[in-house]
Amino acid sequence: QVRLVESGGGSVQTGGSLRLSCVASGNLYNSHCMGWFRQAPGKEREGVANIDNDGTVRYADSAKGRFTISEDLRKNTLYLEMNSLKPEDTAIYYCAAESGTKILLLVGRSAQGFAYSGWGQGTQVTVSS
């Protein structure tokens, strides 16, 4: 399993933008799918967006039209471009990569039962009103 390190979080005002990055220590070519998750204070971790190995992307309803997930396999990096940010987007954002397809089922859903051991430290996103 690859080791993932997230970065790019920060504090912005409502309507602002951030670009998150997730760098893998190993080769992502063997990952069938990758995704971004977030966990707000007092809430369960939830799937925000994912991308599978044929480039199909999926978004939670809360992210559609505002977030864009992309990957650069040459750099072993996954991105999440976030625009029109809202206070409810405030959370710690995590990325995940796996050779299976469980990530694809979690977009817009709780990852409470997702037995994944590769979580990184995440990156904090804070959106103020």
C-alpha cells in the first residue's frame, strides 16, 4: 500500500479557492481508484470525490460543480481543486488509494466502515463566513 501525504489546506473566506495535493511515496499506477475524503468536527469521515483507472470521476452532491478531482500519474499526485468554498466545507481532508473499488462506493457516503490502513495526516481546510 502506498504512503500518501496531503497538503494545500488553509484558511479562506467564503467563496475562496484551494488546491489540495496528495503525493504518493509509491507508484500509483497499481491503484485502481483514488479518492478524497473529509471529516468535519463531530462528524464521520465522508467521501467527497474519486477517480478510477479509466479516468471516470464521481462527486458527492455537495461537491458537484465546485470541486474537481484530477491526477498526474507521472508525479504520483492526486489533486482536488476546490472553488466557491463554503463554511460547511470546513474539515480535515484526506486522500486514499487502493487496488480495489471500495473507494468508488463511498462518494457522498460515510467511510465509517471502510477498513483502510493508509490514511495520512490529512490537511485542514477552514472556510470562514
